[in-house]
Amino acid sequence: MDAEDEERDNNNGKSFGQHWGWFATLYQLAKTNALSITGDSCITDLNLLFALNYLEIDKDYKHEIEKEKNKQIQQARSRY
């Protein structure tokens, strides 16, 4: 069972976002550097369109990093 499956079990089949709703979005934004880009002083002051685009690009970037790590692991394994 991976972490996502365990999370769904703990939340009666709901994903993190489904379980926490809009608060999950605020939580994710709070863990980023979005405020340093806009100069805003509070997450709730961010423009909604900016906030959603920022979260999406952050997710895509992390996904690309993960893909690159997996690719490097596969290449290392194929050498041996």
C-alpha cells in the first residue's frame, strides 16, 4: 500500500484535496514562495488566477523532477 492509498483509507476514500477542500489550497500555497513573487503579505491577498497557476506550475515542476530522478535510477539499474 503506497502513501496515497493509505491517505484515502484514512479519509474514507477521499483524496487530501477532497477531504480538506479550499483549506488544502491555502496550505499548499503557504508552503511555497508565492508571496515573494507578488509582494503580497498574506496568502489570502493573492490573485486567485495567479495562485492557481502557481500551484499548477509548482506541481508540474515537481513532477518533472521526479521523472528525471526515476529516469536516472532506471539508467543506473540498467548499467548493472
